[in-house]
Amino acid sequence: MSKATWMLFVDTKWPLDEFFSDVYIPFDCEFLVVQPGGDEGAILTEVYRVKPSFPLQKYRFGTWSARDGLFCTDKSFYQRRNNLQGIALKTGFLKVSVLAYL
């Protein structure tokens, strides 16, 4: 699911928290929801979850209208996802020495 950009067109103003209440959209998945936006034409909202049990994260990705076309954020994928909501990453490194025998 994380290798593609997904776009869901929703013809309602149903709150996204309710619409995706039981849906896990991984942190590394690009998933856009397009909803009617009145004068703005359509609103594009990016949604994901940091962990399955965490709240849905929403980011206003852009707008589209027949008159003005598409306006998107200029922030990169990881600039938009700069908050891991308190998750601690366990990391480490392994130092390997390679001896060359001549």
C-alpha cells in the first residue's frame, strides 16, 4: 500500500475521523481524500496514522477548482510528517572493521 499514491473521492462532508475510524493508513502511505469545498471546488486532505491505535492525522494538502486549477502544498512528504506523536525509535549501529590482506 505504501508504494503508490492513493486518492479517494468522497461526495460528502462526513468528518474524516468518523469515516476512517476503523481504517489504518500507514505513516509511509500517501493517501489523499478529495471532498467538495464549496467556492474552492474541492479540498484535498492527506490522511495517515502513526500507529494503528493512534488518532488519524490530517493535513490540508491543497485545493482544486475549475477556474484556478490545482494548488498544492510545497512541503515535502517528510516535512508534512514531522511529528511521530511521542513514539521512541530504538536504533543502534554496528561498527565493522574490514582488514584487507594483500
